[in-house]
Amino acid sequence: MKKILLIGTGGTIASVPTDDGLVPGLNSNELLKMIPEIAELCHVDCSQPISMDSTNIRPGHWIKIAEIIQNNYDNYDGFVITHGTDTMAYTAAALSYLIQNSKKPIVCTGAQISASERNSDAERNLSDAFIYACDDKSCGVQIVFSGSVICGTRARKNYSKRFDAFGSINFPEIARIQGGRILRFIEDNYQGDVIFANGLNPNVGIIKMVPGMRRDVINFMLERYDGLIIESFGVGGIPEYADFYGEIEEALKAGKFVVLTTQVPNEGSDIAVYHVGNVLKKRSGIMEAYDMTVEAAFTKLMWVLSLDCSNAEKRQLFYSPVYHDILQADRTI
């Protein structure tokens, strides 16, 4: 029988009602007791490093979860993490960079309705997560939710209330779980040892372009962060009505990292298509996310900027694929 470590972090799945709204109140052992059939699948131990609404999750918590997995990696066949849905995609992406080449599954799951309520989706999601974690072919970091198995670097929460809240962006689902069986579409086969990263640089920000945005808004962000993700329009570009170009060029000369992505959920960026992106790319050497999700680009930049290597090597690493996070990029950059 396989051994799985259940790591609880709080979230809706573990919440209980209070006069001030839902608050995480169930621990990992209490969640496990609600679904006794999991004991027939595997032996489970529980860990409860934190218990909070996922709105409050920060990079330090990602590092803490990764450290728990690293410290217990040789003792278990897989790991299941219960997590709030609002920032789960960020956590799954971050763990994909903190724990690379894992032959053992690291599965994030949660629920849209608390496990303490009758009509909750918690039982299905938690059961599916353990089914997937116990399978010999499972590896790497995934989100398992409403029957979908989604690569940790490709997940996004698309719905605030629906049970099938998560979708896979610019990449197929890894598998589907139906009636307790896994229908696998993609099989990963990692070679070599698992790689645990030393940490993340939390000094990375995201800004969303809006029509009429003032130059000083981007300047404010560039002054305060080592890396900045800019969510632009369409396939990507920066407006010409203010000297955004100059601000970005100065930041790049100062050794900062600026990555342009798109607000459009699917198909990614291609900033060379239009003048408003092409000129910037030629003038400044700004980076772009291509088909990466915002969540992946954000957490990958945190990982890259934490490394002790040259800026040129960091740029190259950002464009080097990690667990299916990027398919389409200019490798000559």
C-alpha cells in the first residue's frame, strides 16, 4: 500500500461558517475522516503547516510547503495538498519551479464549497487527488479538480463558483478522472534526480495595462521591483501616448527584468506583430511570456531571479521549458 502525505493549508475545503463569513477551521485529519474510503487506497499521514484563506498565501508559504515535501520526499510515494482555490494556480506554478523533475506526484486540490456542507465538491476532489497520487504513472505537480488533471504550470481559475473552476491554458489536460479511473492523455517520464530550488525572489510585481494609464504608474512599479510582469492588450504592445518605452529601457539598463504578456487568456503573446510591440522589442530587448500563463511567468521569474548566475543566464532560463510551461519562444534571445 502506498504512503501519501496530506499537507493541509486551509482554504474553502477546510472552512466552517462564522458570523463574519467562512473561515478555515478543519485540519487535515478532520478532512480525511470525512472520506473513509481513502484509507482503502493508501496509508496517509497528515501535516498542517498553515491554515488560512488562500487570499493570504504568500511566497514564503510556497517555500514552506516545498520544504515539507523535500524533508519527507524519501518517506512517501506522493503528496496531496489541500488549498484554497483563489490562489491555487499560483501555488501549483510556484511548486513546479521549487520542485523540478519529481518522479513522485505532488497534487493540489480543494473545493468550491466547504467539506462541512452537504452539497460540497470536496469529497470528489479529495478522492480524485488521492486516486491520482496513488497511480504509478503520476509524477510532477498537478491540480486535480472536478475530474480534471491540469499541469501545475498551466492552470488558471476561470470560474468563481462553478465546480469545474479550473482550466488548462494553452496546453491539454494531463488526464481525466471518471468513476475512480484515470484516463491519461499525456505521460511524463522524468530522468535524473529531483531538483529542489533554494528559494524565490519575492520582489516581482504584476501590472495590468488599462487605456489611459499614466507613465508614473509603471515607473512606480519599476522603481520598487526587481522584476515586473506587464499584462498588455491582445498579442502584446505598449501604448505610445506616454514615454513608457523610456521608463522600461532605463529599468532594463539598471539590470531589472521586464516581461510583457497578454491579458487575453488563450493563445499567448507575440509582440513582434504590431508596431507598438515590435519597436519596443527591438529598442529595449524586453522579454515576453509567449504562451505561458501569467501565474507561471510570475512565479518562474521569482525562481530565476533567486539564482546566483548572470542576467544573460537568467534570461535563458526563463525561456527554457520547465514542466510544459512554455512551448513557443524565440530561443535566440
